Amino acid sequence: MTRAPILSAAAAALLLGLAAAGPAAAEDAATPATPAMTPAPSATPAPVKGQFDNSCAMGMSEGQTIKTDCSVNWTASDGKVYCFSSEKSKETFLQNADANIKKAQDFVAAKKSAATSGKTKNFTEDDANAAAKKVIDERSKDGAFVFRDPKLNADLHLVFDEFKITRGMEGYGWFPNAVFHDKDEPKKKYAIDFWFKPEGQDLKLMDIRVQKGPKQEGDSWVMITRSPQAWWWLPAGEHPGDMEVTRAWQVMSAIHGYIATHKDKDGNLPIKDDKTGETLPLEFVEMHMPVRHLKKEGEYFACTDFRKPGSQDQYYDIDFWVNQKTGKLVVDNVKVHKVPVQEDGVWTQVPRYTFDGMDIEETN
């Protein structure tokens, strides 16, 4: 439930007066007021100040830093105010408020401890935004940020507008979400995610992905969330900390991390075709849900789309296999599942193998 704004004494008195006057006062209020009847302007309510520097308390309990305006909040019995990114987050938090407060406090304490140890800097939202702005400036040409969109198979020339939201996920990194507009059409807007991972005293850029793209509706443009969504948006709605199981987004994160750290100098991922022995440099396009789990073997896998560089429609379906034998999700096999074959001038994907007979379940 959103906390009502704090009313000034003058505004409260005015409301009480209107309530006592009844319908007649409402009729008077609908007519233009004379100078003598104009009430004194009320003071602007002070912004709410919540715990954890107005970060989402549910997110903090799960190792995520999500800044909020604290319009959705809850006051504990000790008078402390806790902020939330959504009503759903608040509802989940209140199912076990004491335990979640303790988890959030432990997360803050662990971050401070790591920072004082000197091993890794305690990065903030401002640090992540500054790192993203540096990338934008370095990759800008003639006043526009040049970004290759693998899904559209084209270079976008964009002008930076603002940072919309910046999220931090403990163990995974920081994710500034920036809004841009097309250089030649200001109404065409994009929301683009930057993924940074802490490395000692620096933030290392892992990838850049389009979160929302423009869609024309009549004479105007609207932003539409791209599907499939990047894995780092999934935990915000799922609250994975409530379940001690491996979640789909964690598997996807391990795969995306493997792709980001194994690219060649041209930004392509070298993938060995186990049938031909050829090494294929391929451009990563997107990762698909669902993530699947082999019950007997204990492995997870997800399908991804890669494109042959320079082509328009030669797509490979690549499966990434992930195990958790050491307690950490690790990619241990990359297999070509489907290959592009041209039939009557049209490229189609032909499977190399199937999953028939395997005991497989989907992972949420």
C-alpha cells in the first residue's frame, strides 16, 4: 500500500472544513474562487527517507540493489521505513518481514566488509552510471552512440537522453538502463542495458543489450519490451531468494558470462562443430527460454541463436550445457544443435540431434 502524502497543517484544516460543510462546499469548490477565498498554498511534502538509502528492501534481502523513489513503502513497529520497487515486492517482503530485514542487513554488512578488505571496491549506482556514460562517450561518433544490434543485424546511431534505472545484483554485477533516441528520428526511443561486473577496483563491461525498442503506432512511436528478456530482469519479478533451488536466470547468467568472456577480437564466439571439426566464429543474437534440466545427469541446458557474421538469415541453434558439480554453475559443453541449410533459396535450420528419450524438466 502506498503511503499517503504528509499534509501540511493548513491543508489539513482546509480538508476538515470542506468535510464539515458537506455538499454545499463541494458546489462552491467547482466555481472560480475569489481572491479572498483562495487558500494559502500548502508546503511540498518532504520526500520519504527509507532504510538502505531508499533501495528496495526486498531486493536487498536477495542481494540486489534497486533504487526507488520510496512511493511504495512500509513502516515497521520501530518507526523505520522500508521502500519497495513495486507492490508485489512489498507483498513478498511482508510475508516474513523480520527475516527479510535481517537478510537485507546482512547483505549491507557483507558489502561493507568486502569494501574494507580492499579486494573489491564497494561500487555504487553512480559508479555504474559513470562507467556506462564513459562507454557511450567512447563509442560515439558525430554526436551519436554507435551500437550494433544483433537482433536487427544493423548499427544503431543513438543520442543519449537519461539513465532510467540502475540495478545491482550481488555476485552478478551492475545493470544501468539508459534511454536513447534515434539520431534522425527523436520520437524513436530505445532502452538499452549495460552489464558491468566488478573486477577489483574497476567495472568491466560484459555486454550491451536492447531492453526496449521502438514500435510505430499511427504517427507516434512507443517503446516495446523485447522478447526474450535479458536474464537480469527475471529475478526482480520472481524473487528467487525465497527458494533454495537453481533458477533459470542463474543458468542463463552462467551461459551469458561464458559467451561474454570467450568472444574473439571481432566480438564473435568461436564454436567448434563436432561433426565437421570446423571452428565457426558466430555472432550471439539471443538466448531462449525455457531452461531445461536433465534429471538423471543433473545438467541444465538452454538454446541460443547465433548468426553467421555478414549474413542476414544464416542462423545456428547452439546448446550450452551447464553443470553444478562444484557448487558453481559452469558451462562444460557447447554443441551445435541446428545448422542453416538453404532450400529453394530459403535458409532453414536443420537439427543435428533431438532430445527424445531424455528425462527432462523445465526450470523456472
